[in-house]
Amino acid sequence: MIQDLLLIDPPLLGRRYTWTNGRESPAFARLDRFLLSTEWVLEHPRIWQTTLPRVRSDHAPLCLECGTHTPYPSPFRFNREWIKEEGFWEMIRANWHEHSLTGDGAYIVAKKLKLTKDKLVRWKKETLNQKLARKKDILEAIKTIDQYKETRDLSAEELIQEASHRGEYERIISEEEAYWRQRSRVNWLQQGDQNTKFFHTIASQRRNINRINQLQVDGQTVTDPSRITEAISTHFTALFGTEREMRYKTSWDRLFAHRQRVNLDHLEQPFQEEEIRLAVKELGADKAPGPDGFPMTFYQQRWNIIKDDIRRLFDDFYQGTTNLERLN
């Protein structure tokens, strides 16, 4: 029923259940909740539920709290829908070869990915603004044609224009729906329902659910966002920055004492371009991207654009490894 009415159940913080029968072997259930409309959530995007102490009733009182999102820089993520845009790969090719950089291969590839990311961020913003403006123009054109219908019959040219405008409008809102459906991860609504606003709301609620509102630090509850960020950073810096002694020692001589020696000289040969290409091709195209935000599909779709820089990266890596062995 909640899903059919497109209602939103804000995240419940602090406990999992709101009701208990109070018996010796008690039963627990989540019976109480606030249900919000899409319009209400859009007006108040930062919403969550908390429970108050349960004193006399079997039910824990609920408190609905509202606030604002703490702004933070959004990480770059390559969107596969971009490759369907006309002229997209031509833009990538021009931007990739536009800059003449010096340095080792790893630096050049990392720098070009950074420049490409900056270009895509600007392009995304410009494209979005253009689509919004175009969407507004189409709606105005459809409205004008509807007004003509009230006073006279439409000409053949106007009928063609109306069909064209409506078709383009359907394409634009379908793209919007697909984007927000992906972000909301809602699978129970059939495609084509055009619930873009609802998907947008679900995506905002996912952000609320994943948000850390409070943290126990040295026995104290911290709610200030800056202090929470500092506590998390300090904890993981200490965790990953601590060197641990190996618990297990391996004797390679004893391990391979009764094994036939294998000639591994071919592993020290320079990387071949076809070898690199096949390795990139066999990786999962839809796997989660790395820190640079580019998934493997970016490297696979237009390998001919970036292959020279990738090849140089491996050549410099091989040369650096060889020089290090000589020094040792």
C-alpha cells in the first residue's frame, strides 16, 4: 500500500522497533511510522525519525525531525548514458589529445584523466542546462498549439510539429526517469511509469539513510558534522597507518624443495600492446569505477584514443622496475 501510494518512510534512527508486548519473552515489531508525500519530502529533503522513551504505552513515541543537508563535494562518476550523446567521443578525443604533457607514463595518464573529468563536469552542466531550457521551450510550444486547437483546426505542418514536440518531450523525460531510477535503485515499479519526481525523492531518502547523524567518540555522543568527519578520519588514519608485524613466516626453500623449477624469464619481458589491450578488454565493463571515477567501459569503448598513453605507462613501469633491479 505504501509503495502503491508513492509514500516515503523516512529512516528510523536509534532503534529497530516501536512496539513490544512487554511479556517475559517479548515480541517486537515496527508498527509506528511517519508516511510522507513526495511533495512534502521535496520541500524538506533532510528528514529522519527518532524514538522517545517508552514509559506507559506499549508503543514508543515517534519524533519527526527536519534539517538541511551538510554540503560536501560530490565525487565524479562516469555515466554510461553519456556515450549515447551525439559527438561525445569526438569531444573526448579532442580533449585527450589537446594537452601536451611531459613526465612519466603514470603521471600523463592520471593528468589526462583529471583534465577529461573536468571537461565532463563542465559538459554535463552545460548539457543539463540546455536540456532544461529545451524542455521548457517544448512545453511552451505544446501549450501554444493546444490554444490554437480551441479556435481552429491545425494545419498539416502544425500537426507534424505537435507530434515532433511531444516525441522529443517523451524522450527527455524518459532520460530523466532512467537517471533517477538508477540513483534510487527502485526495482518494483515498471519502466515507463514516468515517476521521475518519486525516483528523485527515493534517491534523497537513500542519502538520509546512509548519513551518519551521530557517533560515539570516547564515550560521548557527537552530533556535529565536522566533529564526526574528524573522528572518522582520525580513526581510519590510525588504523591503516599502523604497521603490523607478520604473524606467519614462509620458508621459500622448504616450500619449493620438492617442486620442479619453472622458467619465469618470460614474465620479465616488456609488455606488448596486444597483451595490454586483451587485459583491458577482459575486465568487467560495468564494475565499480576506481578513485578516478572512470569505469572500464571508458577504456574499452575507445581504446584507440588512449592506447598510446596506456602503452607508455607500462613501458615506463617496466623500465623503472629494470633500473631498480640493476641498482639492487
